[in-house]
Amino acid sequence: MNNVGQRFEDTATLQARTAHRGTKARLLTALSHVAEPLVLFPLGALLILAFIWTTTVHLIAVESDNARSVAIASTRELMGTYEAQVVRALREIDQTLRFVQYAVETKGDRLVLSELQERSLLPPNLLFIVTLIDESGSVIASTGQRPPLNVKEQPYFVALRDQKAAARHDVWIDRPRRDPQTGEWTLTFGRRLSTHDGGFGGIVTVAVDAAYFASGYDPSRLGRQGVLAVLGADGVFRVRRTGDAVEVGNAVDFAAVVAPSTGNDDATVSLVVNPWDGVRRFTAARELYDFPVAVIVGLSANEQLGAASTDRRLYIQRAAIGTALVIALTGILSRLSWQLLQSRRREDAAKIANDARVEYLAYHDGLSGLPNRGLFSKLLTRGIRLAHRHQRRLAVLFLDLDRFKQINDTLGHEAGDQLLQEVARRLQSCLRDSDTVARLGGDEFVVLLPELESGEYAAVVAQKILAALEQPFLLLGQELRVTASIGICTYPEDGKDELTLTQHADVAMYQAKAEGKNNFQFYSKKLNANSLERLTLETSLRQALGRWEFQLLYQARRQSANGRITGVEALLRWQHPILGTLAPNQFIAVAEETGLIMPIGKWVLKTACLQNVAWQKQGLLEVPMAVNLTLRQFSDEHLLSDLTRILCETGMQPHLLELEVSESMLFHDIAKTLHVMTGLKALGVKIAVDDFGTCYSSLFKLRQFPLDTIKIRRSVAGSFTEAPAADSTPGKQAFADAIFAVGRSLSETVAALGVETKDQADQLQAQGCDEVQGFFFDNPLPAEQVTQLLRSQGEGRLTLHPGSAMVSLG
């Protein structure tokens, strides 16, 4: 795009911008009216009034709930106290009845009552009157004023005489009866007396003033309308007290008053209208376990909630006063606000006048003057709509400068900014007036090619851009050259929306960088699949260590002469939840690039050391543990300190740890390699070179390094085949001989990797190879199976087949 301003001058664009500005102006006008004090003050007043009355209603509800909670808690507490008092009195009465019953039935003396009274074994007769009555209803003895001489017509006598066998061990509680002499209401408790042959032998009774069971009424806690009551299972009140009034004998529906027991220690409290006097109370009622009565406690709702009602009136009065003040203040402020109206409108007009400038700055890059990411997104979306409507194609080119960061860091940000400005000018010169180039940020540019006739034009444009950028740049008096990598995708083949097209062009750009930079690549589904596969693998790899998905297998290394195990190598496996078991070559490269190899490598080292220490604690033979290091691990400045810490934490003996590095890693930075190896040798750790024979290294350079073991690469072991291959030549054998000779001159031990056949094993032994490792001897095994191999070797049960290197358990 040569001139962005010219592109906006077409009629359709001007009309769209005019309509947009008109809509925006109307919206701002409407918002300004809403924001006027004349509107805000009444709205604010309404919000304040809503807050005042909402708070008032909430406080009233809270006070009412608190009062209810306190009343319920007080009712439960009084219920527990009253229930305990009644139960204690009833048990004392029942104990007296049992005692007298036992004395009469045991001694057979009906005059025992006077003896018990003389020995003070009966309760005081001021409260309890104990009476003995024979089988005919005649009174034999009494601790108080003698009752009528014969009570055979009394209900309690009849009930106890006719009591069923199953209930003869229960105490009888008679209905309250008025004493004809004192006029007081009395409750009679009785038990049946049995003869030696189990027949009816009379009864023993205890008479108690009914008011005794309500004597604990405390007006300070129960108020004037509270209630304490004992209700019989027959629905007749034995006693009921409200204030100073004591009533007995009234009947109610027992089931309606006393709810069935739920087994909960806390009594259920209900706010109900009591049927006996019509007073609304917080009422708790519970049937006693050992006696056919229930206790009832009630607190008057009017008395308990009276304070809350007073607070309610106070809160409403204060809210009304606050409402009046808010209305008055709102009227004053509204009167003053109109004076500011004209000045506010002038300020709004000035703000609208600046919107055009703000819009330009919002959609253009301040450094290059090109459209920015936001404007390009809008233009691309608009271009897609037009292409869809007119059945056209378009292309998106994603461009990234190569080595821009190096230029920026070397020459400074000023030179980097000049380079970006010059790149923007050269890009514009390569495009048609209808094309668009935008800067997304940093050194990333994107080009829109609408009305595309064929994909060849996109390639032509990309080639023109590469040619234009290859011309030298003059920055701060210095001449330098810059290249770029370009990714191309087309609509509708590679995507049908703005986000997809941009992403696919980005994927193609990275492919161009992977192909050596300074080129362009078209997007393909294969590129996207590779990109998504790598992204998925990287995401899973970041979570694998925390999910314990890694596993170590161990492969034995054996002496070629006798097959004895001389060491084990720790081999990493990833138990991927979807892809299954992954070998290191499937994910180590990604771990290296992302830096995840560092925590993974530390885990491998620590786990392998712990396993070796575990074998030693089991009394197994001490064998070295080999662990591979990647280039990033070997180059880590904290390698020696981390290794020291791991050895200390695990208790691993340093001479039993063997670190394996590849031959190519030795020459990455020779000075640093020597420093690290010197530190490893100081710790006592052994060093092995893996895949020896790959790099054809200088023997003189190799002699600089303190190596303990040389591991010959697999292809060398593969040179020894059971049957000569078509391409097998004496040169291969000579090369293998040379590799072994060099290995023996550099280290104490030469080991061969990748031994897969018997013929290879035999020839390696004949070659003088010290140790061998491969699938012919052992597969990588879990720690448990390696433990069995080590134990068998320690017990002498390893045998070597004659004429071969194959080892088996004897």
C-alpha cells in the first residue's frame, strides 16, 4: 500500500466513516445528557434512598432474627433445666415407691412403713405422703394425715389392681385430684404390691402437691406469660403454671402438642399459638423416656420480641428523617447544576473534534506510519467479505526480518528504528495501490493482496520483497544487509476468516525460517499439522513431570568375556496418556528447545541415584549407573553444584555414577568442556563418551579429556553381521578396527552399543571389546527385573552358553 489515505477516499469508505462518526456523536450526546447533574442528582438520591430503606429493612430483619434466635435458645435452655428438675423429682418418687415395694414384698411386714419412717429412710412428709394400701383397698399405714380408710373405688387403686403383667413394673401417675380438706391439687404416684405367688397384694402410693412440679417458675426468665407444664400421655395436664396462676386437670390433644421424639438432644422449638390459653409462644415439648408424661416450656412471643418491635419503630423513624434530608439536599444541588450545563456542552464539542485525531493514532503504527494490527484486522475482515461476495481470492503474506534482534542489540534501538522505517518504505514500493502492508509489532510485517487472480502473483510479490530487502541499508553511517522470511496463505483455500489466515501465514513463515531463511513458503495442511503436533507435545511435556508420567528403565552392560553385569544404563521413557510409551528421541529435542530438559534431567539423575542406593541397601553387587546428559545439561553452569547436592541427598557413591556425553558435545566449547570434566573428576564421577566414532574427531584433541569409558556407536557393532551384506567391504572392517584401537588408547574401558545378534557379540569379543550392551543380552527393564538379575549374579546363578555370549539364569 503506497498511500493509506488515498485508499480511504473512495465513496463507500467515506460514507461508512461518516455514518460511524454520526453514530458515535449521537452516542456521546446521549451519554452526556445522562451524565448531566440534573439527571445524576435525582438518580443518586434514588440510590441513596434505596440504600437507606434497604439497610433499614435489613436491620429490622436482623434484629427480628436475632430476637427469635435468642428466644429459641432461651426456650431450649429452660427446657433442659425444667426437664432435668421434673425427671429428678419423678425418679426420687419412683425410687421411694420401689424401696417401699421391695421392703414390703421382701419382709412381708405391712407395718414396715413406720419402721422406715423412724429410720429416716423415707422423704420428708411435708412434700411426699407415702401410703400403704392392702388388696381390699384399706389403708394400712401413711406417713402423713391418714387418707380415707378405704380407697378401693379410687381410679388409681383400680388401675394398679387391674394392671397388666407387662406393665406391672411401671409407675402409675394418676390424674390430679383436689384434697377435700385443704383444697389443694394432689398428684398420686403408685406401684402394685405382689404376693409370693405373684397375686395382687395391695399398692403403695406417694401423694405430692401438683404445684410442686411448677415451683421452679422464674418470672425473670419466663416472663408473665411464660408456661411450665407437665402433660400426661392421656392428654390431661398434671400441672400448668403461667405467671402466678397454677392450673391442673385441663385436657388437650397430646399428639398435637407433643411432637414425636427425633432422638436429638436439643428440643424442637416452635412458634405456635398454645391451644389451652390462645397465647402465641415459643414452645418446646418433649415426652419423658421413663414416665408417661411430657414436659412443656413456653416463652411469650410478645414478651420476647417486644424489644425488636421497639427497635423496628426506631429504625423506621430514622429512615424517614434521612429520606427528608436527602430530598432537600437533592433539590438544592439540582438548582445549582443547571449553571454548569452550557460549559459542559462546549467541552463535549471539543472532545468530539479531537476524535478524528485519536482514531488515526489508534489505528496506525507510530514508528512507520503503517496500519497497525487493529486496522489490518479490520481491513482483512472487510476484504474477506468482499472476496466472498464477488467470488474472488486474496492472499496474506506474513514477513519477519532475519537477524533483526542481533542488529538491534549491536547497533542500538535507534538503528533498529531506522531499519524498520526503511523496510516499511521498501515494502510499500513493492505493492499496488490496492494492496495493504501493516506492521504488527517488532520486526513482523503483514501484507494483504486483494483481488488476487492466481497464487503466482503472491509469489511474484514475495520475490520482489526479498529482492528489495537484499539491497544494502545504510544505518548510522554503516552499511549492512538484511534478509526476510515470508509465509503465504490464500483465501479461501487456506482459511476463511481473519484469525485463521493470519495464523496459517505465520506457520508458513516459520517453515521458511526452517528452510534456511531468506525465502518464502506457501502454507499447507502438513505444515499446520506439524505445528499443532509440536504445540500439543510441548504442552503435554510441561505437565508430564508433575503428573509422574516419566519412567526409568535400565539396560545392563556386560563383560564380553563372561557375560557378567558390569553396569546399568538409565533410559528415560514417557508414559503419555494418549500417545502411549514415547522414547527419548520423540521428545528430548522439544525438551531441549523449551528448557524443560533441566528439571527432567535433574529428576532422571536423582531417580537413578536413588535406585542404585536401593540396590546397595539390598546387599546386591555394586554396579555403576550410567546417565546420559544432553548438550544443554552439560553446558549448564549449575551442573556441578546440582550434581553435588543430588549425591548428598541420595547417598550415592560418586564412583558408581557414570555420566555419558556424546562425542560432538566435547568440541562444542573445549575450554568449558575441560573445566566441567575436571570438576566431575574432582567429585569422583566417571565420564563416558557415547556414540564414539560419529564425528571422526582428532585423536590429539580427544587426549585432552579425562575419559573413563568409550562407547562405540551402534553402526560399528552393526559392521559385524552374521552374513556379509552386499555392500560389505574390507574397508568397513578396517574402520571398525581403527575405532576400537583409538577407543582403547583413550580410556580404560571400551564398550560396544547396539549388539543385537550372536555373531556380533562373538566378533566383538574376538575384537577385544571389554563390554557389550544391546538387545541380544538385555532389553531395557524396570527396576524390579534388574534387581532379580543382580541378585542372581550375586548368588552365582549366571551361566554362559558355550560358544556364545548369551547369558542365562541357572
